[in-house]
Amino acid sequence: MLLEVLFSPYLRYVLIALCAGAVAQIITPIVANIASDCGILDYPGDRRLSTRIIPRAGGVSVFLSGAVGLILAALVSLHFGLEGGISPVWIRKFLLCASILLIVGLLDDKRGLNWTTKLAWQLAVSFLLFSLGTSVGSIAGQALPFWLDAAL
């Protein structure tokens, strides 16, 4: 029983999630220090919940830890030949689009973009990801119509 658990594919993915979490724990303070040094800060105000100055650019930590998790999952899938694994081709497409959104997020953190600009970029990137062949396809075994698949 213990050996089954130790060698189960589920445990591998739990370990991957723990690795990604560890990366986030290590990288977040580093990113916060760099953001402070670069003046990417959020100041207290009427529309803010914080009462002290807080570094921005947390999306960098989320991006890097997520990328580590995805890459590790792909490597594990390839090494162990697991069905339903994450394709390296899909990861490249996803990370390309996530990188674009990361840049938009950093620009927003540094300069403050208006909501229409951010929404336009998010829609453009979601269209790009769909154009690259990434889609939901089906839910609970039921194929989705094209318009709903594209919207999701």
C-alpha cells in the first residue's frame, strides 16, 4: 500500500506543487526587494486597503513559480510516460501568452494602466492562445460549440 502511494502519479504532482510553492516562497521576498529598489510601490490611499507602502510586481513570483511547476509537470510526464500529461508544445504557447500578460502587469504596476487597456491586452492574449490551438474543447465529456469554446 505504501509503495503504491509512493509511486503513484498523484504523489508526483503533489511534489511538483510543493516545489512550485517553495519557489514562490524563495522568490517573493527577492521580487519585493527588487520592486522596492525600482520604485514599483503601492502607497496607502482612500481606495487602498493597506496602511503602509507595499511593493508591487507580485505577478513575477506567480509567473516564475507557475512556470517551474508547469515545466516540472511536463518533465515528469515525459519521463514516466504518463497519459494526459502536459505537452511541452502547450507549455511554450502558454508561457508565451503568460509572458505577455506579465509584461502588461508590470507596466500597470509601474505606470498604472487604465482598465480598458488591460482588458484589451487580456482579450488579445486570450485570442492569441485560442488561435494557437489551446481551448477547453469539452466539459464533462460533452463537446462545446465553437462559440462557447472560444469564449472560455
